[in-house]
Amino acid sequence: MKSPIWKTIALYTLGAFSGVAISIGAQSFAANPKNTASNESLPIESLRTMAEVYGQIKANYVDNQTDAKLLENAVKGMVSGLDPHSEYMDRKDFQDMRESTSGEFGGLGMEIGSEDGFVKVIAPIEDTPAERAGVKSGDFIVKIDGESTHGMSVNDAVKRMRGKPGTSITLTLSRKDANKPIVITLTRATIKVRSVRHHLLENGYGYVRISQFQERTVPALAEAIAALTKENAAPLKGLVLDLRDDPGGLLNGAVGVSAAFLPRDVTVVSTKGRSDNRESITLKARPEDYLLAPGGDPLKDLPPEIKTVPMAVLINSGSASASEIVAGALQDHRRAVLVGTRSFGKGSVQSVIPMSNGGALKITTALYYTPKDRSIQATGILPDVEVQDKNRTFESREADLSGHINNPTGANEVKGGVLEQQAEEAEKAADQAKAKDGKKDKDEDAGSRRKPDPSKDDQLRKALELVKDPAQWQKSLGLAAAKKTDDKTAKGKDAGKGKDAAKGKK
């Protein structure tokens, strides 16, 4: 029998990243005594070593340290060593996380992680101080107000960057395609993340952008589709769903968004935890698997054509976690063509467990799988139609993060890096623009990214072309799977040639 407690945990607590805008659920649940390790003997020797270290610090450290501080640091170290997405939160950190889940908090507006001992930007959030200042995915935050971040935990970095709206903070950034550090001063603001935006690209063809998966994302999606249909004054003929640089968020949001476009009761995602004490769960396109609380289904009045019209989904290396669940589900069910570049590759589920002291423990408890039982952990999702972003010069992925969990299927990990060709082209374009008008208006650039324009966006233009051509759209469904098979075949042939060549040299 499936555990109802485990289903509650998994349904509500899929995390994106521990960062300035943490986007995971904070639902509490009771500890399951069946999951305790009561039948295991205590590691006496290890506990003795910890006690010895504790005693030496109390006796000999240069400054007097409180017992509470030492033990809290021990807990934080124990959890942070697990993987990049697990952490211990004190009472204030837990409260901050719950506030950010609702879509409003005070700070800069970016998702961050950790790599090589430094704080790394996963993605800036749209229409925030970070985005307007030009912070980019893949930037390393090497200093905060002049203090080095080397060895600083993500949680500590979050504490330093959050603050009262209107106060300023200086960040020093290291960018892999820049020859010197970038120093920027930002003014904190109340971050109100609008998770869903919509736009009618042209008559009959709608565009929906989801920047994060929050508590209101599913009803906001329903409202966006209704608004597009009303503006079009007729049923839509095609739809583009933009999940680029969407770092994820609530799992129920991912299930609900998928359910908006899929037949009822088909599988959206499954999760698998420890085989010895966790049962697999399967979440389907049905209200009981995406509603946070009893009440009306926000998707019940969707126009029927939204389940069948040609649909394209935009993804890139900043599409992570919950956004990958949506992309994977729509791809596996051949409901949408994925356009863009390979996604981030965060295929793990984090559960938030409230502690008796008012804090909480966020730990990785499972990996999720697409309807065709694919794990995308550290590999990402391959688009059906690959279109590079000429303005994107660097890609960062799960496999780049220190201590990341390996793919359980043994699939090859895919890391990010500098996109040399794009970097060169971007540098040339920047030089030309500078020579032409002297300087670039960052605010204008940020604003333009929020207004979909197929004439300036190669990925969006390709997606629109596909949904406007049903025959070509149909042919493009599932191309990633075929591409993967071809790659395997090619690799096999190459490997054989390599062996023959080696024999010849001998």
C-alpha cells in the first residue's frame, strides 16, 4: 500500500534551488516512524570523534563558542554535505522560504546554487533588480559587499543578499567570457514574481510564459488561456509555452500545468526514493494530484481545443526541476514539440520537514521520472528541434554543481560551459552596437525580453513556425528520441572504428 504521508511530501515539495528566491513548498508533515533507522546500531566511534572535536573546540578555540552555535553548525555541515539542494534552515530561514513560495519577498531576484566553493547564479528572475542590472545565468558571485563568498554556504549568501527594500548592496561577479570582474551595485526591492504572462503573437496563435511554479501558477495559467481566447475572439489554432530560464518550483504546479494540455488521468511524473523505505508514487493529470487544497478545479473551464492544438515548448539550460517535469511529460506524450537547447538536468525532489525548534530540514528524498521512465538527473531533456540562442554565451547545468547526485540509470552527464561561437558573435554585435549608439540600455533590453518578438528571437520564431504548420509540427514530435537513438548508433560505429585504428597502429 502506498504511503499517504510520502505522497503528501512528494506532491508539495519539489525544490528548484536554494537561493534568493527559493521556490519550493513548505508544507509540514508528521515524521513516519517506519522510516526511522531504529533497527540500526549507532555509529559509536563516529559519535565519539564528534564529541572529542566538540570538547577540543570548547576548551581551546580562540573565542568562546556557545553550545547552541556549535551544534547548529554541526547540523548544517552534516546536511550541506549531502548534495547541492539539501540544507538546514533556522526559524528565520524557514519563514523566508515560506514567504518566497507565495511569490513575494524582499531581495534581489535570482536563483543561486554552489559550485567549486563559490556562489553561482542559476537564473535571474524576470523584472527584478538582478535582471535589470545585467546579472546572467552562470555568473559567479565572488564577493558580497566586499566580502569573499569562497566557502560561503548558499543559505548564508541568501541571508546577506536579502534585506529591507530600498537598501543597496554591491556584488562582484566573475563571468567566464569576461576578462575582469564585474562590480555592480543593486538596490533591494520587494520581489513580486508574476509567474505567468501571456501574449497573442498573431491572430490565432498564443504565447504563455511561466517564469516560476508558485501557489497560483495553475489558476494563473487558466486565466491566461481564457484571456488569449477572448482577445483572439475565436479558438486558438496553436500555442507556444515558454519555460526558458524557469528554475522550477512547486511540484503540484508542474502537474497542474501539464494537466492543462494532456488528457485526464495520464501519467505526468513518478518519483522513486530509497528502495528500503520509500515507495514510488505516480502523479497524474487529475485535480486530486495538483490541487493544494479542497475547492474548485481552476482548469475545469479550459476551452477544449487547448488539449489538441499544435503546441511548442521552449526550453534552455536554465529550465530546471518543475519546468523539466512539464517539458518531459508533454514530450513523452507527444503533445508538444520541444524547441531550444538541452535543459538544466535537476531531477531530484526535496522534502521540507519542519523541526521542533521552528526551523526546517530540506533534504533530497527522491528522484523523479518522466512518463516513459526517464531520469533526467544531471543529463537534462533534449529538445526535439535544437535552436541555439545567439545571445547566450554560457550554459550552466546540474552536472556542474559540486556534490550533485549521479544519474541512476548511468546515463552520461552533460555539463555546461562557454559557447565559444556565440560568445564571439555576441562580442562582435556588442562592439557594433557600441560604435553605433554609444551604449546599451539594460532596462530596455530586459523589457524587450519580456515582450515576445519572433523577429528578434530565433527560438520563438522556430516554435511559431512549427505550430503554424501542423504537418511539420506532427513530423517534429518525438524527434529527440530518434536523435538519441541515432547518437547511440553513431557512437557505436565510432567506437568500432577507434578500435580498428588502434589495432592498425599496433
